[in-house]
Amino acid sequence: MTPQMNFHRYKLLGVVLQMLSETLVVDYIKRNLGAPVMQLEITDKELINYVKNYTIPLFSSYKPYEAYLTIDLSRNPEYRINDNTIRIPLPDDRKLISITKVLPTLGDYFISGFPYNPMPSWRSLGDYLLNMTKSLATYKMTSFSFTWKFIRPDKLIILPKMATQKSFFTIFATFTHTWDTIPTDWERHFLDLALADIYDYIASLRVKYQNYTTPYGDINLNWDYFNNKASELRSRVIQDLQQTKPVIYGFVR
């Protein structure tokens, strides 16, 4: 059974920032599409499902949520698939994009001579750093050292095989976002990207009919307008998303 994993939103200067929600996303998109004056072809539920399935993964590919999780195989042996493969437990509302680092317990470093106690004084800085460097070099030549490979969607291969006899790993990785982890400094870009996707969705519906004939004449559904708006808005947002930003960190447990 996969445990509940908690991604923690940080506070800024003691103030909890307002998080995105389904209601805010729906309201932003519908107002930009002319609601309530203009009737839309899609329901709120269809709109949210489309944003979840397409906008969030696309946004996360440019600005992923960076977090770390811990795996304790002694408490959760079901995560061990075989002698050198571990299954990474994930909540249903997130996907694992990539793994950036896998660390063992500190005990493995201590055995290699890593300083156990804090640096006693600035005078001992030289010796302290030297011992750290020597211990890390020694660790790579011990049986505690290991390499790893990420197999999508949720497998981690540990080599050599004996390394999986370890019971505890810390994994640094990137994940897709949920509503509450969209960074506030890119919130407007996410909303515009979602709007572009809905423009595309509506255009794909209207192109099937193009001109709708009624007893009072033909009605132009303007599918090409929505298609052009989607391309223009998406290009502008993605150009901005390709710029650098502060890293958003979290913890999964």
C-alpha cells in the first residue's frame, strides 16, 4: 500500500501565499472566453480534466516541481522488486519526470571516515575539509558505493546488486505539479497556457462544423480565430517558461 506523501508549500515572510485551485482556473479561462455572455461548448469538469491531462504535464516539463523522498526498505519491503530494482511509490496525482540524485544513509559515509562531529572551530577548517575530501574519495572505492539508473515510470535500478541490501535511500527528483505547487511567480503563465489549451480544444470542436446553418442563415463559428489565439498565446508563454527561475523545493515522505 502506497503511503500518503506530503509536499510542503513554503511560507514567504510568514505569509501563506494563495494557491491555485480548480475554481480559480475555471473562472480565469471562462472569463477570457467571454462567459457568462458567451456560451461555451464544454463543461467545467471537461475543462478541468483537459487542464490536468495536458496543461499541467506541459507546464511541468518546463518548470518541474523539485522534491526529495525517502524509501525505507526495512519498513516497506514491498518496494523491492528484485535483487537490484526498487519501485518508487508515488501518489496518484503526480508523475515522476526524472531523478537527479540518489543518496545512501550517512552511516555509509561515516564508515569511510567522513567527520561525524561538527567542525569544532574555524582553526580546524583545513583539516576538516581534508578529512571530508579523503572520506568521499575512499567511499567510491568501498563496497558501499553504488550507481543507479531510472527506468520510467517508477523503477530505480541499483548497481551493484549487493547495494540493494541497504535499507534506506534518499531520492532527489522532479515531479509534475498539482494545483497547490504551481509557483506563484509563474502562476499567470500557467493560467495563460491553460487558456491556450482550451482555445485549441474549442477550435477542434468547431472545425467539424465550421459554418453552422440555421433557418436564419449561416453562423460562422470562428474556429480559425481560436486556433490562431491558441498558437500565439502558447508560443509567448513557452518562450517565457524557457527562462530561468528560482528553484521550488519540497519534501515527500
